Amino acid sequence: RAKAAGGNRYELADADSDARVIARHSLTNRLPAALDNGEFFIEYQPLVRLTDGTVRGAEALVRWLHPVHGVLGPDQFIPLAESTGLIVPLGRWVLQEAARQARAWRTDGTCEAPLRVNVNLSPSQLRHPALVADTVAVLDSSGLDPSALCLEVTENALIGADEEELRPLRQLADLGVDIALDDFGTGYSNLSYLRRLPVSTLKLDRSFTRGMQCAPADPVDVKIVEGIVSLAHTLDLSVTVEGVETGTQAEHLRVLGCDTAQGWYYARPGPPERLHTLSLVDAAS
Ligand code: C2E
Ligand code: MG
Ligand code: MG
Ligand code: MG
């Protein structure tokens, strides 16, 4: 049984821990068949430029349409896929599908701005020796320009990585793929470490946007965001903010100089056709 809480947050109804262990076990066992059966699908959430409100692209967020439990969110199965290694073929499928979709957005001629797509990479995908070759193969087969792809890696996945471990990401960045540091501000990375990473975007974690909910905004959060934006811009990085739920937040973050925003205020994650409509509305206004 699955229940949808708050629209697109999916939770198993059984909170009891025995049931959870069983559920986890059976979900894990079913993962490979689910991939073969085509039970995964992707929702896209728009990324909006704060200065003019136009849609610049979308983040691909994977879901599992489980035959018994209904729609499961990534928090319920990505950790399982990660621990069993299935994340590598699953992640490859997400990349392939998202690249195909982005290419379609860019070639159907109706979107004014060329849309880009963001795809999340898990730590084991990052460490996988075929990451660069797989990504290049997907770009080739989809015909997607490397600059239309952004790979999101979490700050925590990169903390402590040495030059050798960063090489695949650097190779991808050299090919023109954007790398974004996801959930930025939740890890404990040394800020000077940022200079050594081949990243072009910081995605500020949702926890920072919370303080922007009221007017006036929380003064401490304002200072923190101000500091991060100025540091990012000094290092020539762009700043994306996650979890923007209200117009007040969007306005505070725009004034603070954040570049791009994502959140329910603009749109919840949804089917690829919806993004298309959104960008048409923006292009028309
Ligand atoms: P993330 O990359 O930080 O993605 C943003 C999450 O915030 C998404 O949750 C999105 O639905 C949610 N969100 C967006 N706007 C708002 C808002 O205004 N308010 C609130 N409260 N939440 C908002 P989702 O889809 O459940 O994904 C959770 C995490 O799962 C993602 O966090 C990402 O780390 C991971 N994930 C999703 N798809 C993939 C994938 O294909 N591969 C891998 N490795 N991880 C994925
Ligand atoms: Mg992400
Ligand atoms: Mg994020
Ligand atoms: Mg997050």
C-alpha cells in the first residue's frame, strides 16, 4: 500500500519497523525485474531563471510505479538500488531517457529557449569506471549537445575526493557537461575546496530557502545566502535554489542574487508534456 502525502511525497503506509524490513527486502528483490518491466518513469521539475521567470530546463526525478504499492519516490528505492549496485543500470536508464527527452524538447521547434536537463548521479555511479564512456554514448545516441546536460552530484559524495577520483567529472566538464553540486550547504566541505572541483553550479539546499518564507526574511539565513552567492559568483559559479514554495521566497532569493530556482511555487515535478506547456506560457508572456 502506498499513500501520497502532500501531493508528490510518497510514503509506505506501514510505519511499523518489522513491516519496513520486509518491505525493504521485497522491494530490493524486485528492483531488477522492475527495470526490465519498465516500471520506472521520470517526472520533470522546471528550473526557472529568477530575473525573468523563464523556464531554462528541468531536473529529471525518477519514480517507481510498483504493481502493488503504487508510486514510490526515490527516497524509498534509490538507497536500496545503491546498496545492491542496481543504481548503475537504473541511473544509465534515467540518463538515456532524460537525454532523449531533452533532445525532443530542443528539436520540436516550439520552445523559444533551448531547454536543458539535470540528472542526479549517485556516489556509486560517480565511482563507476564506465561513467564517462556511458555518458558520451548517451550524448551520441541521443544527439544531445553536452552543454544541454547537467549532472548533479551531492556535496557529500565529493567531500574528500582526490584529484584521481575527480578525474571522470573533470573529463565530463571538459566535454561541456555542466556539473552541479546538489544539496549544497548540508555537508561540511571546506569552502576553499570548491575551487578544486569541476563544478559550474551550486544547488543551495532547501533548508536555506525556509528562512525566506516570511517578510522580512530570517536575517541569519539572509546573511548566509548572501555570503554563498557572493562566494559562488566570485568563483564564477551559478546558484540554483531548491524548494521555493512561495512568491515571497522567490522574491527574496532573486534580490539576493540567486540565478535559478526550482520548487512547488513554479511547478511540482510532472510529466514531460507539462514542462513544454510551461515554457510556452513563459515564452509568450
Ligand atoms: P534532489 O536532487 O535534491 O531533488 C529535489 C527534491 O526536492 C525532489 O524530491 C523534489 O520533488 C523535491 N522538491 C522540489 N521542489 C520542492 C518544494 O518546493 N518543496 C519541497 N518540500 N520539496 C521539493 P524527490 O523527487 O523525492 O527526490 C528525492 C531525491 O532522490 C533527489 O533529491 C535526488 O537526490 C534523488 N533522486 C531522484 N531521482 C534520482 C535519480 O534518477 N538518480 C539518483 N541517483 N538519485 C535520484
Ligand atoms: Mg538533484
Ligand atoms: Mg537537491
Ligand atoms: Mg535536496
